[in-house]
Amino acid sequence: MAAQGTYVITTGSACTGGPVEPYLQLTTTMGGVGPSGVYGIQSNTLSITQCVAVDGPAYTYQRQ
């Protein structure tokens, strides 16, 4: 997942009943599904929030 996979940008909600926002779906090259959720990009960092906005992003990826 760190270096290979596919992604689709669509719209969705990170939480049931939450706002519909741009939504990122990651799929690994092994056929599994990676984390999905509302995404943000700042500089070289991608964050994916999955209904945990109070505690911060659930997943953070740094461009290498």
C-alpha cells in the first residue's frame, strides 16, 4: 500500500449522516481495500479522515 495501488476520487461521507464531501477510495495491488474517507492534501502530506475529526486524521501519508 505504501508504494503501489489505485485510487478513485468520488463523493461520500466519512460518517453516517455526515456531509457529502470529496471522498478518496484506495485499493491495494493485493486486491484489498485501503483506508477510505474525506481527504486533505497539504504540502507533501495526504490525510484521510474516517469519522474521527475530533482526534485528527486517521491515516497520514508523506510523499517520499
